[in-house]
Amino acid sequence: MTRIQKIFLGCLCVVVTLMLFRHLQPTPPIRGFDVDTFGRLPVQEGGRLKPMDAVARASLMAIGGKQTYRDLGRTASFSS
């Protein structure tokens, strides 16, 4: 093995080791619930794909005549 091949192999080992250690780091904790992203999730309703936000608002309107829901003093509102 030539000297350049040894150097290349050593650098490759260092890079692979660093990549492995990077993936072993703990992920930061999720804080709260990302309502906006959840509202954009596609769901199938009546054969069509719609955002979760639109399906939820339509369901709330059909059930209660409003687009908001009050529970235990908290209000969940779905808006686009």
C-alpha cells in the first residue's frame, strides 16, 4: 500500500466515524404540537385528497355549526 493510499484510507475512516457519531447524538425534544403542519396533512374524504384543516373545519361545521370547539376552557381553532 502506498503512502497516499494510507492517508486516503485514514481520512476516509475519520469521515465515516464522524458521520456515525453525528447520527448517534440525541435529537432535540419536540416542544408542543405543530398544529400548522398537522393541518396541512393530506387526508382522503369522499375520494378526494384534502388538507386535514379543511376536513376538520367542515366536520365541526356539520356537527356544531361552528368552526371552533371549546373543551375544558381551552379553544381549538382551525384556520388556514
